[in-house]
Amino acid sequence: MVLSRGLLHRVERLLSLGYVETRLNDPVARNNKHKTFGHTPFTIKDGKRDSPAAAFWGPMSTRGNVQLLTEAKVDYLIRDKDGKATGVVYNGGSQVFLSARGAVLMAAGALSTPKVLIQSGVGSNTQLDLLERIGGYTGVSQDAGRVANPNVGRNLFDANLMYVSFSHPDMKAFVFDNRPAEAINQYMNKSHTGPWAGAGPTLISFESYEVQGRMYEFQSNVHTHGFGGLHQQENAFTIAMYVINPESRAHSGFDSNGDWRAFNDGDAYVGTSRDLAAMQSYVQKMVQMMEDNGATFISKTGSDPAAVADFVASTGSYISYFFGGTCYASSDASDVERCADEKLRVIGLSNVFVADASAMKDSTVNPYGFVMYIGREAGDQVKAYLDSDIVLNTCSALENNVDFQGDDIGSAYSSIAAGCCSICSNWNGCVAFTWTDYNRGTCWLKSGKGAVKTSSGAVSGVLKSATSCSALDDNVAEPHGVTLTAKTSDKCCSVCKTTGGCNAFTWKDQDGGTCWLKGDKESEV
């Protein structure tokens, strides 16, 4: 990227005012950005857009236990009554189920993560009452009931932003929309170099100072052309001026018609008089600095402090798209506004973790980096959860190459046999299952073990709860009590568990399977 003399003047002025030029990963500047400047960092490598996905998805895609579903819009989470997510519903009815030790990472972004949670019955009573009245939200009315978390969707922030344009006699604008042939030729034929190899802003600076008793963080990005009606002016350039950490907050939620609104309530942009004063102060300071260095303020007639303050107040803020805060995490249990705990776990749920900017309490000068770090931290927290005693296996040991034939009551997708345990435990009437690799992995859910057969590749299991009956031996006195037909002892056990007064049973393989329900064990003979 070629800097014109006009932008070099800005560099010279920053240095004269005590700013220090730094690089992206300079250790000293990493956590101290006050009065620093440098080249604007972007995910561009060798002149082409890059992405962290290249570092993560490449190695991950070869793992046998990873599956990427595209065009899969999540509707809601399936939960049990203990606040544990057991599955995910997407695209209007398709389902995937968690294994007994599974967890959910919420990474739909600060505007959509709270939407999915509320549609799952996790949120404020006001929002959940609204969706119940509208109807059609299965996740809100699921049998597990509600999870009261009034802060889901609240506290949405965004950096406040002004675009301020200047002209300078030494400036030669570069306008991307004009697609200049010489820049395209340089990019295509000279190793992806030149203006086309950049993303627009060529310079970034930071500082912080107090306004009306609150510490504010500010940022400037210098663009190589004018904005709005000044876009084609040959000697114009623009500085995007940010109040990074405003105190203004909006609240995302459903409106009375059932439409999701990012800004359903409140105002995230200069929504307080102090935020407005901070933006006015910063723009006044930067305009003065630029005019002292030979530039002319051209966004509005008049550059005196009063005129600049009026320009800021009348223009308001643009959207920065640095969204966050809609389910922020805090280790302070007395924080009445927190939505997630110190483990990034959504309050009220045991195995759902926030892995995006929703978890950020305040904005920062590097939201992109912080979002990546949140993802890393959420992954570590999930690993700790999986390794903890919280995750209990609800099934007996899985039996390899064993097929329980018959007694089928349903089927569900699972890429691994272990996933069938959780599915079965949340499926009405299921006490056993067989997994096969049919259709990329299928759990065949059963009301009993049925006929036990050997089948290569099949994996079968039984819920521990289904084998916890107090069973009688076969060599007991003549059975008495309620008699019914049951193909297996597991089926007899299951019926006993759901029959009032039944504390034991006898099952014999006669007449197709006979089950006697009993009030207690009998004496042996």
C-alpha cells in the first residue's frame, strides 16, 4: 500500500504529539495501546484474504469424530428438566443428539446466540411469555419447562463511529470503486502487491483519556478516499473515529410481532450524554490536529469546536459491527446483569457454553482478537467439563458386535455409538439401543433388548436405570401378582418401574415371555 504525502503528514504529526509507532505483536504495546499507531492489521496473507479457519478447520476436518453441517440453521436446543442440553433442532425439525458427556458451544454471534437461547426457552419471562402467546415456538414450550435467565439478549454494545473527511493539497485519493487499471495490473501481475492487496484503511491509532469521570478508549482508522458525497474528490481522505468502549447499551429480542430485532430496546449509539461528549471531544481533538498539519475539514462547514460538536450531535453514530455483550460472562455471582458464569457457561444450563462476542462485557480495541480468544477459552472450559465428575455415563458398558433385534420404537442419527446413550435416555420408553453405521450412523431405539444376536460392527447398550430393578431369581416359589406378557426381562423390569406398588418381578421365557409384578421378593424354595 502506497501512502500519499497527505497521510505521511499524519504520521509526522502523531510522532510530534508523543505517539509511538508499534507493530501488531509488540509485547510492550499488546496491553498498552495509549498513544500508539501503526499499520492497520487485517487477515491478509501474501496479498490475499486469509482466515483463522485455515489454521483450525484444516487439521480438524480429517478427524473421524468431526462433522461439518452446512446450510443448517439452528432453531433451538433440546433440554432436560435438570438444565442439561441433550440435542439440537435445526432447519425446522432435523435433530442431532448429544452424547451423555456432550456439550454445546454457542457461536452464532452476538446477535443470534441470544435468539437461539430464547427460542430454546432460556431467557426472560417477558420474552418467553411473548413467544408462547404467538405460538409455534416448540423450544419454548418443551416439556423441560423454562430456564429463567433474564439477561439473555441484554447489554448489546457496539463501538460508536464517526466518518470524518479531510482534504490535503498533497493527497491523492485511491478509490476502490473506480477499479483503476494500473492497480489491478500490479495486483494480478506483480505478486499481489499494490493498493488492491489492502483492505482500505492504511493507518490506525489509539489513545485513552477521561471524559466526565469515565475512562474512554478511542481509535482512528485512516482511509485513502473521502466518504459519502466526497467519495470521488481527488485530494480527500477519511478518518474513521471510534469511541471503542461506550457505556450505551441496547437490548436484542423479539418484538410484539415475533420478529427478531437486534435493537429491540435501548440505544447502543451515543445513547448517553457522556458518550456523546466523549465522541465530540475526540473528533474536536482530531480535527484540530489535522488542520494544524495543513489538512482541511470538509465534512461540514466550519471547524471550530462548536461547529464540530454540532456536526457530531446531528450526525450520530454509524454502525461499527463490533457487536457483543448479549450474554456476557462474569465471575461475580452478585452481578445481576451477567448471563454466563466464569466458565463461559450459560446460567441455568449445565453444558452450554458461550464461544463468541456475546460473552464480552465491554468492547475493546481489538474485538477480532478477543473473539478468537473467547473461542479458545470456551474450548478449554468444555474440555474441563468433559473431564470432570459432572459428566456421568447413564448407560451400562457398550457391547461390541452385538445386535438387540426387535422391540424398536424409533431411530435417530448419531455418528458414534456412545451418542445413543443420551438419545435413548431422553426418548420416551427407550431402555436399550443398537447402533450401526447405517446412513452415517443410526441409533435403533428399543423398549427392551429383544433377541440378542451377534452382528459385526453393531454396538448395543442398555440404560443403567433399566437394569436397576430388584429382580427375583427363577427358582422362587410359585409367582403371584399381576401377570402380563413381556418378551424380555428388561421389558418386565421397565414395566415394574412404572407400576405403583411394584418392588420386584419375575420373568420367565414361557408363552412368548411372561412377567409377574410383585410387591416384594419371595422366599426361595
